[in-house]
Amino acid sequence: MNQETPCLRGLAAMIQLSINNEWRSFPQAPTIAELLRQLGHDPRKVAVEVNQVVVRRAEHETHRLQPGDRVEIVTLVGGGADTPTVPVDAPLVVGKFTFRSRLFTGTGKYPTYDLMRQALAASGCEVTTVAVRRERLVDHEGRNLLDYLDLKQYTILPNTAGCFNADDAIRHARLARELLTNLENPGADWVKLECLADRKTLLPDPIDTLKATEVLIREGFQVLVYTSDDPALAKRLKQAGATCVMPAGSPIGSGQGILNRNNLQIILEYLKEDDPNYPVIVDAGVGTASDVAIAMELGCDGVLLNTAIAAAKDPVRMAWAMRYACEAGRWAYLAGRIPKKLYASASSPWEGQIASSR
């Protein structure tokens, strides 16, 4: 006898379909719609190809598959939360002060005080610097700079800009403390110290900078000290008691950005080695938003800038850019960048690829 058993006859009646490159058996040829229902797929969220020809969704109910058909069912893959939340970050602590914004701005070089006020608001800053000099406090029309600053909104950071020796810097700091004490602004308790070496480079004089730092600390000031990107000097300034060390990214007003990332990273390593919360704020040389982002991605705690906003073609728009760059750079630092690799690493999974036509 050469008759097939009922079981074998049943197997012979099954048809074979290749579903995403895997052969499967079916008792009868399904339509595409029936196949999707069997597999539990939402027809709105897949695309179907039969023998390398895309079948439109409107044809799924009528297109009946044939034995040996090769079917590809694809969808989109990716990742991410359904409802993204704003990253959480600790506030910036500088001495006795605590701030949400890590961007400090200056008040100089604006064509008008009104434009300055708009740019400061756009930047989101909580701290703005003011130089203690007559020509910076009152303009040619007799208007006082402080009339355009909301002293309840901003903490004023007095700046000894234009001082070329320790004695002058100390004198300016004392005058600033008296002025801001009269105004009842909390900025009376601190000072941004600058002791410049010359008018051409505006780089700090290391000896007078250290000397003025030591004197002002003895007099009760919280000293935020502008310095070069010299790691050894930065370390000495912290040891002297500086509340914050502020290395230059590049010369003041140059717009060259961060010229020496290596030294800046060494400064961060030295100053934060036993004190990870010690504030290091880049001061000077910023030209555009990417410079701010770089400084923050390296691990700096903040950026102080003035010219990059005030001298931009559109200062208010640039202020917004600096604001977001500071936040983006900080979040990128906290997130931790991926390691650099010599070769490529695919972002889409290799699994589930559409079968090659070759």
C-alpha cells in the first residue's frame, strides 16, 4: 500500500510563507489583513511588502498570499520617554550665594541702557557685573546705570575692571562694598577681582592678583578672582581663600572662545580634587554660544561674559542663545558624553532588518 496517512495528508495541505525571513506554515493562504490579525499587529503601525513589492493598506483585505510568498512586515524602532521631563540639576553655590542660572553677564558696551536691560532679561542671568568707575555709572545724559537694573532681581557683582595693581583693585573693591551696602544689594559681600598686567592683552598680573586676593579675604570679601589658564596659579588662588577661581577662556573681549581646553581641564581637576563643589567659572573670551557650551561640557560651573552679547548684531537674540547654550552644556556634562571611537557604531539595531534583495 502506498497511501498517505491522514496526518501526512494534513501536512501536505499546509502552505509555506516566509514571514520576515522565517518560513512558517499555514493551513490555508491568508489575506494580508488576516495575517496581521493572527500576528497581533496594528495595521496602522506597520508596512507590508510581498515579494519586494509594497502592498498598500487599502489592499490588505483583498490581497491573498500565495504559497512561497516572501512577506516583510516592518515598523519603526527607536527610544525615549513618552513624556520628557526637564533635567534636574543642583543650584550653583558660590560662597554664601545660591543661583539657578549658571550664566553671569556684564553691563558694558551696550549702545543703550534699554537694550542692556532687554538682553539681561533674555539671558536669564541672576548676576550681573558692574565696574566701579565714574564713566560706567553715569552716561553723557546723566542717567545712572543702576536705574536700569532691578536690584531686587539681580545680585550685583562689582568688578575691579581697569585696575593694573593690587592697591587700586583693593580700593575699588572697598568703594563697591560701600556703594552696594547703601543700595542694600547682597552683592556688597563679594567682588570680582581683576588686576591686569597691560592694556594690550588685558591678561592678569599673577603677583598683584594673588596679593590683592589675600588682602581682600582678610577684609571679609568673598573674592571671585579673574586669572589666566595657569593651573598652578589657580591652585594658589584657591589656597589663598578665593571663593571662586575664574580662568579666562581667551583674552577679554577677543571672542576667541576656549583656546586651551587642556589647561582648563587641569584647573578643574586641581581645584575640585578634594572639593567637587568648588566653583570654577570661565570668564572672558567667549564669542558665541558654542563657546559657552564647550566650557560647560568640560565641567565648569558657569560662564561670565559681556562682549559676546553686547557687541552682537542682535544682542537680545544672542542673549537667548547664550542662555540655552549654558543649559545645554551643563546637561551634556551631567549626562556624560559617549566615548570617542575610531570606527562606526550603528544607532539602529541590526536585528529585524528587511531581507536584502541581493
